[in-house]
Amino acid sequence: MVCGTQARKARSPHIYLALNMALNAGMRDKEIKTLTWAQIHFDKNFLAVGRSKTEGGDGRTIPLNSALLPALLEYVEWYKKKFKEVRPEWYVFPWGKPRPSDPTRHVTTLKTSWTNVRENAKVTGPWHDNRHTLVKELGESGAGDQTIMDIAGHVSKHVVALGLHYGARTGLY
């Protein structure tokens, strides 16, 4: 995964985990940026999405798979070093310029970091294409429409079909 390698090398402490959340959990940009530690359940190996763009996305639970869990555990260690603790009400992606400094506020954008990762990896595609990539991979693995809808927070099979179409044309991976 070229983008993942470039994300790991990036100066942004957020982008590697954020990319993993988009690719492995199908989370939308705002869902990632506003995620709090209370929504992550390490003991049960899932995260709960709070408010979402669609009704189907609200409150859904997403498993922490074998790619996402290690990225999250690594990030927790960085977070603890930076902020000395992890509080449930704090944001996973804290605000701060030029470096994260306030865990009570969430990061406002991942755009610059994503642009740098994408350029360094020599790939095309906007951030949202990472969600399409997950939908495509789930479809190719034989996951049913309902499973894809549950994970990605889609409200209809039509939207799943669009995700499969767009995922098939991305230049990300």
C-alpha cells in the first residue's frame, strides 16, 4: 500500500491512523475528525460512530480489523506521550497548529496532510475515494450488501453500487 507507506513517513501524527480508518472502517472525513476516545472499545474490538452524514451511519459499530487495531494502538502510545493521558471525552485527532496541542478540540482538516501523502505516493484521487476503496474491497471479498451498508453507513443498495463503481476506478491503490 503505497499511500500507507507515505502516510507513515508523513510529518502529521494523524494521517496514518486517519487513512487506516478511512480504508479499514469506511469512515467519512467528519466521522474521523470528530471521533472521541469514548467511541473506541478496545475491550470489544470495535468503534462506534456517533453522528453521521446519513441516518444509516449514525451509531453504527465498526470492527477493529487486523490493520486498524495495530495502527490505533501505536497512535494511543503517541497520544499518551503527547498529552500524558487519554480521556474519554477527548478527541482522537486533537486540534493544534502546527502540532496537536488541544485534545478538547478536534482537528479541522486533513487536507494538507492527505495532499502531501498523495503527491509523495504519486497517486490520484480525493480523500473520499478511500471509502470507495473499502466498499470495493468488501464487495470483492464476497461481503453482502447489508454488511457493506452496515460498515460504511450507507442507507441503500444503490449507494453501495455507486461505491463499488467509484472504488473500481480510483487511482489510489
